[in-house]
Amino acid sequence: MLALAAALSACAGPQTFKEGKALIEQGQIEQGLAKLEEAVRQDPGNAEYRIGLLSRRASIVNALNGRAEQLRQQGNFAESEKLSAQVLAIDPANAVAQQGLQAIALEQRHKEMVAGAEASWRRAGEADLAQALEALRVVLQERPNQRDALALKSRIAEEQAKKNAGGGKLAAAYKKPVTLEFRDAPVRSVFDFLGKVSGLNFVFDRDVDPAIRTTISVRNTSLEEAIRMLLAASQLEQTVTGERAITIYPNTAQKVKDYQQLVVRSFYLTNADAKTVSFSIKTLLKAKDIITDDRLGIIMMRDTPDMIRMAERIIAMQDMADPEVMLEVEVLEVKRTRLMELGVRWPEKATLSLASVGDSLKPLTLKDLGGINRGRINVAIGSASINANQVDSDSNILANPRIRVRNKEKAKVLIGDRVPVITVTTNNGVSSDSVNYVDVGLKLDVEPNVHLDDEVAIKINLEVSNVVKEVISKSGTQAYQIGTRSAGTVLRLRDGETQVLAGLISDEDRRSADKLPGLGELPVLKRLFGSQKDDTSRSEIVLSITPRVLRGLRRPDLTTAQFDSGTESNVGGTGPGPGAGSGGAGAAPQQAAQPQPVEAPPPPAPSPMTGGDNPQPLPEAGDSATGNAAGKPPGADAPRKVIQ
């Protein structure tokens, strides 16, 4: 019974295997693979069944994954998800399908975030704009090449550039033009007044000297600039500590460390070298707390939010994919051979020899020479031949490789043979052979350099060689005489432009004749008394090359290529003084609520000091010591303030 069962199982295996292949060819993939798996179970030792199952499963999975990726890039997430689920049904542990589903979920989330950002931007509020930019920043950090996010960010930047030619950094409420006039007034009093009219709360560190006084006269400037000037003139610094709270503290190294907000950010690089980018950040931003991980291509940085934002922009400029170009090369060798040999080839010589007499082994004596006559002389004449041969041959040798190569990388193509050259080495009477190989045929080396505007500079080296003849040395070593033609050049072509390199011509014309002296020189009869051979050979090599830019260099827009970086002593700062960018005014619109416009107090009546619309210059603080004695109106020594 066991033997019968084994025999039936062995007979069922081939039929099941055939059914499985037929189902796969009909498009019933899952049923076909199930049949192949059944055939393997029926005959586990059959290598053909196992190989067939593995190869077909791998080809089907690869095809489905490729189609799913293509649909995902086209935005057809539903069909792509179905194909990935089908792959997982075939191979539950397939990592490509799992990553595809994760990518679909991430792409859908990014689309929702971009749609929300666009809706926020269209509401045209400053808080909504900040929310939209933050959403876009998150999307582009997770996927730098997200097209919708890049397009929306470009539109927002263009809109802002049109509205704000001066490039203001704060919200509209903070950009409101303001005119301030204070003379020798306590700094705290000035900030108290600004807090009343702007809705902001200013908190002073206990180490701020209450005796600090300031004189400021600004006209038609933003509230942001006014606060920044006050801080710079008084050696103070600010940081946002609440929705409407700003803390003022002395601009000292210790206080900056105490109040300065730091964040840690990890940058995952896709294309650029981590060490190169890290060096750029350290050089340009003077960043200190930065480490790199070359294995994963990660840069980790700990610094202020402003410095992190600047590092993002620098990395975005450097972490770009290398350009790639497809080189369509066509090499054509046209060879023409003409051979004509016509005439009579007469014997070149006649050989006379003495016939043997008696015993052929007996040496010849002088007496024997006396009996030499025509009967004892042998004559040997070479053969004569009539040559009538003409050979014409035309041959075209074509190579049409398509090479995809990365920018500034070398690509090599060899179409031909590797001819062995054997070298015999003798050492202490012991001979040993060593084999070296010489490349013979068509060798092409290309090195492209993709420029902006889709132009490609290509360095080309072309060499065509062939074995002319074999050379055998006295020691029996075999070598070859190799004929070669080569050309090298550097050219610059546009995308899709074809350049033809020609002129590598080899032209040989050989004539040889075997003829009888005198008679072979007769003009008409020379073919009867001689044979002439004309051998003509001509070959020409033509190379055409066409670059196709697959991934080019994109010239960045001005808003990306140029941005403010602070001052020499305050890299990344937004103000003229040291430390002005440490989470201060520049961060206020992102963290603090926007104050509502307030009614400005009416300006004081014109006086000899203010002069109405054309105020006179303020006197120095020391000039008001005598009050009315100096001819000033009452109250002129009191701090004056005007805000519009």
C-alpha cells in the first residue's frame, strides 16, 4: 500500500506542476502558485519543482511590486494598495510590499497636511500662514521631494515676496508703522508704555539695572525694529516665555545660556555626504554641538531654533540628488575589401640533380663524373598555375550600447575579446607560464558632467583595436601584433543633441606581381607571363553619441539661495546686537498670540520742541538741566513719548 501510494504521488506531481504553470499563464496567479506548492509537497525531492516555484513566485512578486510603485507615484493609491496586499498574500514577509503600504499611508497623510496648509494659507491670516508654513516644513522634512508641498511653498514665498519687498519677519500687527520719541527715559518705563499700547507683557530679569535710561527717536518703523533698537542700545536681550510674555534680561554670556531655548534636531541625508554637510554647517553657522553618523547618513544638531532653521536651508541646498544622464552611443565600423589576382604563375625555378648509379649508397667518385650525360641528370620543375580570383567584401560592425551614468562618474564599455598572451619565465632551470590578457575590440570610456540648463559635457576616449598577426619568439613565446585606432575629446552637448565623430580611417592599397623577366613587362601580354595581385582594404569608424538627461540640476530660486544670516558676532540673529536671534523678536510671531490693534494716544500739541509735522532735533540730555532757565517750555525736561 505504501509503495502504491508513493507511485501515485509521483505520478500526480508532473500533472499538478503543469496545471500550476497553465494557471499562471492564464492570469490566475494565486491558484497557479498554490498548484506549484502542491507539486512540491507531493515530490519534495524534485529540484525542478522547487526551482520553478521559487522563480515564478519571485518574478510575480517583483512585477507586482514594480506596478504598485508606479501607481503610487502616479497618485493612484487605491490600486497600488491592492497590488501590495496581493503581494503580501503571496509572500507575507515581503519587505518591499510592507514599505509600499507604509509609503502610501505616509503619502496620504502628507496630502492631507498639504491640503490643510493650503486652506490655512487661503484664509490669509498671519497665524494661519504660520500654521501653513509649519505644516509644509514637517512634510518636506519627512519627504523633501513632495511635489505638492514644494509647489505650495513656492507659491507662498512668491506671494510674500510681492507683499513684503523689505522682507519683514514679524506678523502684520508688529509691522505697523510707529513713531517713538523718548529722551533720557528709564528703559522700564518705555517698555511699560509699549506693553500698554501693544498688548504684550514685558517681564524683567532681576539683574536688569532699573537705572538704565535710553533716548530713542524713530519714525515710521515697525514695533519689532523699535524693540530691537531699544534692546541693542541698552545691552539687553529678550526671549519669548509665553503667549504674550517676553522676558528682558542682560545680554551676558551666562544670561544668554540661562534663557536661550535650544532644540535638538536630526537631519537624515539622502544624497549628500554627512561629513561634508557637517563641515558646511560648522563653517557657516559656527555650530558647535553637532555630530554625524556616516553609517546612516544622519546629522544631529543642538542649537537655537533660528540656527536650526538656517541649517535646514543649508542642508536643503546640499542634499540634492546627483544628476544622471543616459548616453545613447552608436559605433559603426564600415570595412570594404577588394582583392583581385589575375594571370599565369610560371614556375619560379628548375632543379637539376645527378641520377644514382648502381648502389645509391656508394659515394660518388671522379670516375663517375666522366660518364655524366643527359640520361643521368634528373630535372625538377616547379608547378605552374593560372590565377583568376576576385574577392569583394563589405562589412558593417555595429555596437549600440545605452549607458546610464551618474554625474562625474566614469563608465566603460568593451565589445571584443580578451586575447591571452603567454609569457614563459625560467628560474633555476624551472620554466613557468604566466598568462596576461590584452583587450582587443571596441573600448569606450565616457565621463559626463551635467551642467545647469540641461547641458552635458562629456569626456570621451574611443579605441578600436584588432589582432594584425601572431608573433612567435625564438623561445616559442607567442605574442600578437595589435593594430589600434583611438580618439579622445571633450565635448558639450544639449539634452537630446547628437554629435557624430568620424574620420578614423584606415586605407591600405597593396599590389604585388610574380612575372617572367622581360616578357612580363609587355603591355598586353604581361598577364600571360606573370600574375598580379591587387589588395585594397579601407575601414572607417563612426561614433555618434546622444545624451539624455534623466535627472538634471535645478537652479534654486533666489529665496532659497539667499537668506539673512545675522551678523558676524551673532550668526543666525535677527537684530543688530549680539544674541538678538536667540528666541527673541524673531520667534515672537510663532509662539506669541498676535495682539489686536489698539488706539494710539493722541499726539501732544505742537510745541517749539516737537514742531508739529517737522520736529526739530532733540537736544542732548545734559542740555535740560536748567529747565526754564534755558528757555524751554514747562515740562520740557520730562520724558516725552509719541506713538502713532
